[in-house]
Amino acid sequence: MKAERCDSLPIGKGKKVKLLKSFRRDEVTLTSHPLLDKICGTIRSSRLEWTETYREHIASLQKIDRSTLPGTIAEMHVLDLLIKAEIRTNGVIGVNPIPTDATTQSFVFRRDNKDVNHIRVDYSDPAIDDGSMSFVEYDGVMIVGKTENTDGLPVIVEIKNTKNPQELGFALTEERVKQVILPLREYYKTDKLGYIIVANPASLSSRSQKQSSFVHDGGILVPMPRATIRDIDEKTNQLCTETIMPLLTA
């Protein structure tokens, strides 16, 4: 997931919109759900199950190289696990349920042109959005526990394959968490959301204040199994020796 680092976001020529300034972090409660706990458990014990669908998706990307390929494979792996959970639960879990071009007062949700698995959030006001930047980009969104009588819990899903605790720390700053939460809060009109970050275990540290604060506030950090990280690295090395990679990076 990608987001611009800012307190206020640019509109037009030098003007500012104070979307984040007007939104207090304590207006939203990060929470969980029994089904979400099961999904996190599945991720913690998973192994990479490579299919040709993965290869086809990589070939469809506009730009990819050796440095970004492991993260892309990790994202596909987690998305595959979520889709399997959606099938098993007959829709009680919904994966990426927001329709393309869905609009709120401030935002429009689109499939990202560079990676159709991602959900890109832009400003809905043409006077604000000049197409040069997105407000935020989601690796995935879920609705967990939806029934005929309940709307379910909206859940943000983010995959961070970095081994650097400082890079993970940026994703956990209050400013960025607010930015990631805001569009879904506005779309679902709710003050309760789930937020899981699937992280490379090398980036996780019990001494990190940002990680501790994120979990204390209700966020969920899920370590990708080390065996799965090895699977991803092996597959990355294999792909880099095949013709697919020179074609993509040419």
C-alpha cells in the first residue's frame, strides 16, 4: 500500500485540503472479529502454493523488477488465502467488495492501472484530483462477518515485505494510519474497522514503540512464516532466470 506523507494534501495550485487535520484518530476504533482471528492464524501457518495464475498476473504488470518482485508475490499469496476464505465461508468474508468507481463525498475507489489487485483511492472532486497522485492505495479490503442482519467489519489488509523495521515503522505512524483509515470510514460510515499488516518477521521487534502502539490501539501485526519467505525468495530467483523478467524490465 502506498500513501503520500503529508498533513494536508495539495489541490489545484498551492491550495491545501485539511482532510487529515479534520479527522481525529480516536474517532475510529480498530478492532477484530473471530473470523479475522482465524484468517490471521491461516496466514501465520501458510506456505506459498504457486499457480500459473500468479505467473500470468506478474506478466500483466506494467513495471516490475528484482527488488519489487518478492513483495508482489507476497501480496498475491495473501490475496489467494483471503479468496479461499471467502469461498469457504460462502461470502461471510468478502474480499475487495468495493465496486470500481464507487464514490463518497471526498473519494473515488478504482482498480489501480499498474496492478488490478490493488484498490486506488483518488479524490472524487475533479477540481482537487489532477491525476498526479492518489490519496492512498490498498493491497486489499475485506468485509468480515457479514450476514443478512449485520453489515460486517470492514478490514484493511496491507502486506509489508520489507526487512527494515524503520520502513515498517513509517506505515505505523499515526498520520499514515489516519490516512489509510479515512476513505473506508467515509465509505462504510462506521467508526469500527479492522486493520491487519502482514509483515516480514525480520522487521518485527518487541522493542519497537510504533509497533507496540499500533497493536495496543487495536491493529494486528501478522508475521509471514519464515518458510513462506524462503518460498518467495526461491520463486523470485527462479523467475529472474526466466525470459519473463528481462521482458518486464526492458
